Amino acid sequence: MQEKLTINVGHSPDPDDAFMFHALANDKIDTGRYQFVHELVDIETLNRRAFKAELELTAVSLHGYSYLTDAYALCACGASMGDNYGPMVVAKTPMSIADLQGKTIAVPGTLTTAFLALNLCLGGKPTTPAREPHTTGDAGVFKYEVHAFDEILNLVEAGKVDAGLIIHEGQLTYGDQGLHLVVDLGKWWMEDTGLPLPLGANAIRKDLGQPTMDEVTALLKQSIEYGLEHRQEALDYALQYGRDLDNQKADDFVGMYVNDWTIDFGARGREAVATLLNRGHEAGLIPNPVALEFIG
């Protein structure tokens, strides 16, 4: 019997990624000559690990991917797109975008797309490069502290920071803690560009070679399609990563980030990625122009 090729997979411990990978994680589809080994790690850690190319297949922020094009290509499936919604800045008291001037904002990582979008929105330019690990920084128009994504709402509620940049299911639950929306960066981006905000993607290591890259990407697409076709089954699996989400909120959240965009970026999705990374480069937030390569 042919020995199976191990594909180490990294993705976030949140409902949309769990939903997407359900079929691969729970042997719901035939993976042929491949054996998938899953690691669930927060997205900023995955971005950092990708610099070492440790994983054959990994979730990445599109911002993080701008530094990784030598080692990884983007899978055409597996996108998380904010279609007139996305990461949010929330605060304990009502305030406007202008009120964020000089404030300290808790962020979930400097390689996250949320952080890139925040700087584009506010006109920030951090003095410490995003790829350098650090826990505090100054973007000129605001200061920031890096915290685990699932701690940020509590920090804002406790008044330990002036505002918080929230990703994942916090976008649906911040009101439960009495917090106020300052700006939805997905809405801001749509109003500014007319495009969805591309947040996350899956990247596959180039040294696997084209046939393996194609085959593994095709299996990822099958897993996404299986979840969409067996929605409640995949939701039941995803709920264990929902952090206080009930079935309805989990379904709503998954619907936001696992949809037609996830099956394939499509022409508009690819345009959105190129526009985001070009704007990041033009603003001096991404050091080099990004040459995009999609598999599948």
C-alpha cells in the first residue's frame, strides 16, 4: 500500500474555519494519497509561523501573505471575505472615527488584515514594521497594544484600553458586553472601493510542486462544499469553537465568512485582494509590491 503524504494544516480555532475544515478533519471525504494533520492556532501565530514555512497548508491573513509570496501561493478557495462587513473597532463609550485620534487600541496582531485596514482607515503608519513581533506600538494617529483576539472585548469592557479591534465572532457579540461600534472596516472599505474586504485565505507551500498543490487545493474545496451541503452537521462541529455563540449566531457567523466567495475568490475577489495589497503598499504599510499567485 502506498504511503500517504502528510499535509500539516493550520487554521484558526473559530467557527468559520472549523466549518470549512470539518470534512477534512473528520474523514468525511476521500483524501486519496494525502493524510491531513490539523493544528488549531490563532491567526496571528499562523502568520508568524508561515515565515518559517512550517505548514504545508495554512490559513493566513491577506496582510500576512504580502510577506510570504516566496514560499506560498494562495488557494483560490478558502477565502474569508467581508462583503460590506468586517473587523470592527468598538469602545466602551460612543465615539466617532475622529475620536480615535491619539487613543490606545487593542489589536489582534500586526500581520492581521484587520490591522492593515485599521491603518488605511485612520491614516496610521506604525513605526515598528508589522513583520517584527512586538506587543505595543505607535501608528502616529493612534497607539496600539497586541492582545489575543478573544481577550480584546474584555479589555475594552474593563477600560484597560480606549478601543478594541475585533475579529471573528466578536463582531456579533460585542453588544452583549455593552460596547459601542465606532467603525465597521468592511463597510468603510466597501464605501471607499466598492469591493468586499478580503481578510483571510489559505496558502499552500510552493515546494510541494504543482500537482500536489493542485490536488490538495481541490480537496480543500471539496471540504468547503461538503460543509455547505451538510450545513447542520458542519455547524455542530464548528459550535465547539464558538465561544458563547448559540446555534443561530454560529450559523449567522459562518454564513458571513463561508459562502460563494469561499468556494472561489472569483474575478471580483481577486481584484479586491490586489486592490487591498496595492493600497497597503502605496501607503507604506507593505514594503514591497505583491505578486499574487492563485492555485485552483
